[in-house]
Amino acid sequence: MSRRYRRSRREPGLIEIAATSDWKVAAGMSAVGVLASVVVIPALFGGSRVLGALVPMLSPLAALIAAVFGVIALVRFVTQQRQAPSPGTSRSSPVQRREPTTGVTPPPLTDLDKALLSGASVPPPNRPREERPTAWSREVIDRIEWKRFEDLCCEFYRVKGIRAETTRLGADGGVDIRLFQDDAAPQRCTAVVQCKAWNQAVGVKPVRELRGVMAHEKVEKAFFMAPNGFTDDAKAFAGENRITLLDGRLFLAMVERLPETQRQPLLAFATAGDWTTPTCPSCGMKMTARDSKRGRFWGCLSYPRCRGMLPMRATAG
């Protein structure tokens, strides 16, 4: 279901987690290592004649691991202390609002101020604040994050007077939207839609999967929406199996044919709030930019509870 970003299959290791998290995480890992070295390993293996020989090897190893995480915790602690705000400033927000000294009423909080104060996800600091688009264009479609693009496609069908329902977040079974156009049987799905807003052309495999959904749900029509188009193999397969392919150019033409009274509200829907920062494919929260040894990536705000990750647009394959 991911947009022009594909989900990274690589899970971060314990060292990387400790090196990018709060110092208390590494300290906790160090404490676990000490406990394993002093208590757990001798208790588990010390009473066995066969396994007892492992204690002199495993205990020092656990102690070494504890020392490594202890050093990481110390480094993270020093780094975070250096980055901490100076006395007199708020630790909960990077926004500093100077109190008036002349009796002039301070300006009201902006949306960005409110987002920062509430701890919500905001664009990276180096991203300039931009005006909302006032007209549809290919650039607008290309910038919409993957989940908003799916919601936009669903809303487009609703604007056209077609009942449309999106699937739940997570594994979608090869379909993102179901259409219901049979007045005689309103609960019967008549067409399925798949959305892949990637930064490259969609190959034949996802199109084949959509054909399998058509057979499973016994529908005769399907639509595949992908702003950056399809490979020749995908086009050939779709033409033989009653699957309509819609790239960014065709989708833009369909939107621009709508009346102004429908086109502008649809644009407002597509660009409301944070419409470019990707949504976590695992839990649905907005993601945040993070650093690793392999470069920057999008990580879930609720990490480590949720480990959803996506590559940055520039490196998405």
C-alpha cells in the first residue's frame, strides 16, 4: 500500500536502537547485561555438569555487552545534555516566544507553534513553510503522501456519486478501495481499486495480484491508480484482463474535468493538514525523519513500540 516510498525490510539492531534512542534505553540494556552476567547465566547453567562449562565463557561475554551499552548510554547522556535547552527555556517545546516588554499583545500562536507545543509531527526544520496549492497539477499529485493519495482516490469516486470504501490499514489483500454501483444489490462490490503512489513505474506483479482479487471477489472491473505509470508488461497484462490503468496524467485529467464546485473542495481535501509527510504503514501515525548509519529514513513516532520505517523519497526504490 505504500506510496512512492517502499517499506524498508531491514529491522534496526540493538546497537542502532541504543545509539538513536534516549540514553535510558541503552542504560537499561546495560543493566540487563549485568544481570545476565552475575545472576541469570550462573543460575541457569551453574548447576549442570554439562552446561556448567559455559558459565566462564558466557558470563564475561554478557559483561562485555553490558559495558558496550553502558558506554553508549554515557555518550547519549552527554550528547542529550549538550542539546538540552538552557535554563529559563521550555524543555517541552523548541518554540521560544519572547514576552512583551512594552505592553504590546504578542501575536497569536501559529499552527506550527501549536503543533510543536503539542508534540505533534511537523515537517523537518530545513523544509520551508509553503503556501497551500491553489490549483491541481502533476506536482501536487506527486507530492501527496501514500495514504492521503489512497484517501484522495476514494474521495474522487465519492464526488463522482459512486459509493466507495477504503480497506483497513495494513495488509490490504491487493485492494485499497471497493466500489459499489449496483442499485439492485447495494452491498455487492462491483469493482476494486488498487493505489500505488510510488516514485517509479508499477510492474506486472501488483497488477497480477489485482487480477487475483477480481477472481476471488467475483468482480469484472478493476482500476489501478499509480501517478508514475506502469511498465510495458503491466500494461499488456492489464489490457488482457479488464484492468484499467490510471497514471498521474490521466488522473489529473479526470480531476480537471470536474466542475469547479467539486474540483476545489477535492483539492482542499487532498492538501489539508500535513499532506506530504508519510503515514506509518503499520499504525497510521505520521512519521518523522530519523538518522542511521545508512542515511536518513522515515521512522514511526511511536518507536520502539511501532517499528514502521520507510525510505526517504530520494532513496525510495
